[in-house]
Amino acid sequence: MNKQQEEKSLLLAHSNPIHPNDIGLWEPLTGGNGHIHRVSRRALTFSRRVFRSLHEFAVLGYLAGRWHDLGKFSDAFQRYLRNAAGDSHEGEKTGKVDHSTAGAQHAMATLPPPFNAMVAYAIAGHHAGLLDGIHDQHASLTARLCKADLPPWRNPASEQLLQAPETAMPALMSGSRQDVAFQLGFATRMLFSCLVDADFLATESFMNPEQAAQRPTGRADFTALDRHLAHHMKARFPAAKGTVAEARADVLAACRAKAGGRPGLYSLAVPTGGGKTLASLAFALRHCAANDLDRVI
């Protein structure tokens, strides 16, 4: 097999912006250093931190990462990627290829409910955002799941990724129908966030390693961030006076006073213009520092 034949047989995830003409330096789709492996491991790490003891939900992050790019196994996508980078021996350029619907359809057919819909939502929206469930005129999850004109993507390489472990509904999911629906909706949004973060960061680390290297590692110093925010607010709003300014100061003081409390559900009901954005950020940073939490979402 010559070099040109070998390059054509490679399954690729992204072209290399630094070496656009050397396919051997592009990001592979599979393998230990492949995009799917790197995304699935990151998504699992994130979902474990988000769902903690709910292992049934944590594994969904891994499966979402494993299946999010199944459409990239298609010959159509592989041709598109090479053509988009200007690979002359591949022929005419083609339009974009849907590479996310395949994974959503596979998740829906493979996992038991409601896990199937949760993973399908995350995969179908991991570039464009979470979809409506049903909509007559615009894009929806139902429409994507019914889409029949996808390029064939199943092949020996993709088959290795399709199996899923048996999963059962956590006992924590209980209560009224509306309570369970809220919990599942919230969990789906968190799962979506885990996949999007994992995919973005994995892609950035390959496409823009210099920018990726600037991202801090380890836990954030929320005490230092709290001080930085306080300095910013003092510089931006120096000695503001008047009824509105006094009300905003009261809101900020109340948020900071509550920040030392135990983790739970806190509500902030303040009219428009009351300074909710910065006050809630001040609460979040101080709350993380007080409770040894590791992120603000």
C-alpha cells in the first residue's frame, strides 16, 4: 500500500490547520489518541463530577462521547473533510455532512428509556444546541430521529463502539410525574454540558494547542477570584449613590452573606436592573470557596 492509498484508508476527525496538506498529521477518529477516545474519557470525567454517586448517569457521559461522532465513519464525511481542506486528488468539493444524527439515532435505539432520549438530545445538539422535542416547522429531536437520508456509517471500525452496558434508573429519581420530569430535564442539560465541554476541549487541544496550553489545570482558587471580582466591582462602580445603587448594594451584601451556607438550592428574586448577574457570581465564587466546590456553571 503506497502513501496515498494509506492516507485514503485513514479515518479522520479533524484536519490539521498547521499541516493542512499532510493527512498523516491530521487528528485520527479512533485509537488511543483518537478524537472519540479523548472526548469519551473527558465526558466521563466531567459526568462523574456532575452526577457524583449516580453512576448510572455518569456512564451516559462516556456513551455520549463514544457515539457523538458516529457519522464521521461515513465515506461521505471522510470525503468532505479531505475536500474541505483542499485535497486535490479527492475531486469536487461537497457540502457539509450531517455527522451527529447517526449517534443520536443509535442512542435512541440502543439504550432503555429515558436514558436513550437523554443521550440522543446531547448528541444531536452538541454543535447547534439542545433541540426542541417536537416542532412542526423548525429543527427538533423527533425530526432528527426520523431522518432517513443519512450517509451509511456502519463499518467494522464503528461496530466496535456500538455496544452499551446495561443501565437502570437510579432510585433517587422519584416523586410526582412533574418532579421526575424536572429532574430528567435538568440531568439532560448537565449531560449535554459534559459532552459539549469534552468535545470543545478535545478539539481545541488538537486544533489550537497553544490556546489549550493557556487553560489552567487543577482546582481554581475561588478565594482569589472572589477578591478579583470585588476589586473589579469597586473600580467599576465607585461610591455609587442613589436608591438603585443602595438596592444593588443590599442585594450584593445578601448574596455574600448567604454564600457561606451549605450546598443546596438558593433562589434570587430581584427586579431587572438589581445587579443579579454580578451578585450571583459573587455568591457562586464565595460559595465554592466555603464548600470546597470545583466549578461555577
